[in-house]
Amino acid sequence: MKTPVAILGATGAVGQHFLSLLADHPEFEIVGLFASRPRAHIPATSWVASLPPPPDLEGRPVETLSVGAVLASGAKAVFSALPASVAGPLERELADAGVAVFTNASAHRMDADVPILIPEVNAPHLDVCPPGRAPLVANSNCSASGLAVVLAALRPLGIRAVHVATYQSVSGAGYPGVPAIDIMGNVLPHIGKEDDKIVAETKKMLGSVQGARIVDHSMEVAAVACRVHTAFGHLEAAFIEVEQLGDTASAVALLREFRGHEAAWGLRSSPARPIHVFDDPARPQPKRDVLLGGGMVVSVGTVRRAGNTINLRLLVNNVVRGAAGGSVQNAELARARGRI
Ligand SMILES: NC(=O)c1ccc[n+]([C@@H]2O[C@H](COP(=O)([O-])OP(=O)(O)OC[C@H]3O[C@@H](n4cnc5c(N)ncnc54)[C@H](OP(=O)(O)O)[C@@H]3O)[C@@H](O)[C@H]2O)c1
């Protein structure tokens, strides 16, 4: 039987990707779309997602969001694409009322009973959700999600430190997002609290469950986030210091062979290989590679290893792997584990 679900913030950049990904999902059925005000439906002219709209877009009305309206919809789980300021109290209320919450907002990411989940990276983190209660599960910041997948693949080498610079697309700021006059022909060298979020969330995601809590990974993380004039996909340049000496080929082999935690295998949204490594030094590129594996594959290029340091470029689809697709995959894991 399908789980009835609602999308919160359905009209935005991430919300629209949820709508597309859930349209024909065998495990979930959309029973409600919510946003700040009602609409007869999302107009086709407002469709900004990198994935196609569902064929019945015009048959799906959008309601004004409230806890009562979500409960009345019959949803047993929600996919939240709300601004953090709105998500904060509302997501807790829903979880307390027995509705599982899969959120992209930052409001609860650092809460002790909320995992920042990526099934391939840290499936056991789901266990910090208190048993017998509806789970509240977060996604990371979109840049951190791609970085975490790559770090998980290199984990056998013993990660000491990672320094990362991100080149983030405009869709990362939502819809309508950054004013065109600010970003056209420009690079914005700073994005809100993004640098700090990448640091804290990466350490939490790569951390381990001890008792009923997550203990951060001890590696040093430093991040610089910039906004660039691309539509979808965040490119990142990472310098990763590891304990083991070795050559480039062995690092590439780890990335290519990575399958992630076995709990992720077989989930509908899990790609067979979460990482694709390009040999062509001109790849990955946001324009060409952002939809690899339906947007769930993290692509990597120009890997070089000298002594203890590996440097590489990576590309993550911020709205699929880094947002809606990641949340759907988390819900698939929670369902497989009997948490919804
Ligand atoms: N974009 C990304 O790449 C990305 C990646 C990871 C995480 N995130 C996070 O995901 C969340 C959504 O991001 P987004 O890029 O999709 O933002 P967005 O395009 O600005 O969409 C925000 C959505 O929230 C709704 N909303 C705003 N205020 C509301 C209120 N008071 N009550 C009910 N609904 C309200 C909006 O509805 P209206 O149309 O009615 O205003 C819209 O549907 C954010 O927390 C963001 O930080 C985004």
C-alpha cells in the first residue's frame, strides 16, 4: 500500500522537483500540495524544475499551509521544501502529531534527534530518531551532500581534513531567487551562512552513532561558497588530506567502486554507483552532467593525489541529490526500515 504524502512548499524550486519525482512513485501517493497561499494549480509558466512536470499538473490544487490542513489531507509523511523560518516550529508540530517529516530546511539539521541522512553515507544515523515516534529527518545543505558522498568513498583512507570551494548555481537560492541584475555576468563571493553550514553538516554526516547520539567526525573542514551564473548543479573544488599515502589510481578506484552503505542498495532512488569519475579533464560540467543518474549521481573529475592530499572537482545536482531526490531516498529508507 502506498504511503499518503504531502509536499510543503510545493511551488518552489525544491517543491517542484518533489512533485516531479513523486508523480509515479510506487511507494508514495501525493495527497496534498501546500504553500503560502492557495492556487488552482501550479501554472506551467511557473515550472522551473530541471525535471519535467507531472502530466496532471493542472489537476493538483495548492492549499494554504497549516498543521491542521496537512493533518486533514491524511498525509502520513511530508516532504518539506519550506524556508527555515517557516519550517522550524511547523515540522516539529507535525512530527509530534505522528507525521513523518523529510525536510530540506536547515531549521532542525543540528538537533540531536534529527539525522542529516544520506543512505549511502550514513544509513545507521536513522536510529537517532526516537523509536515509536514519527521521525524528523533532514537533508544537508546541497553542497555538503555531494561532498559527503565523495568523502564517504574515500573514508577507508582516513580523512584528516577537507578544504572546499563551491561554485553554486542560482537555483540553490530558490525561485525566483537571486535578482538577475545581481548575478548576470557576475560571481557573488559569499552566500549567507553557507560556509558554516557546509562545515558543521559535513562533520555531522560523516560522524558515527554512539549510543543514541551522533558524534561528529574529527576531520577539519573549511568551506568557501560562491554563487555563479549557472542554472542547476553546484561545482566544487575539494582538497582532501588523508592519513594513507598512495597514488591517484587507488583514490580513483575507491571513488569508482563506491556503492555506499548496503541499506541504500535497492532503494528506488539509489543509483547503482553513486559516483561517476570522468577521465576527461573538462568534465564534470553543470550544463552537461547535472542530470547524470537522474540527478542522483555525484560526478567527479580531475582527481590528483600527491602524498597525503587528494584534490578533485565534483558536481552535485543541488535540487535532486542535494534536495528533493535525497529526501525521497531518505523516505524510501525509512519505509524499508518500518519507520513510516
Ligand atoms: N534550492 C536548493 O538547491 C536547495 C537545496 C537544499 C535545500 N534547500 C532548502 O529547501 C528549502 C526550499 O528551498 P527552495 O529553493 O525550493 O525555496 P523557494 O523556491 O523559495 O520555495 C519556497 C517554498 O516555500 C513556500 N513558502 C514560503 N513561505 C511560506 C509560508 N509562510 N507558508 C507556507 N509556505 C511558504 C513557498 O510558497 P509560495 O510560492 O506560496 O511563496 C514556496 O513553495 C529551503 O529551506 C532551502 O534552504 C534548497
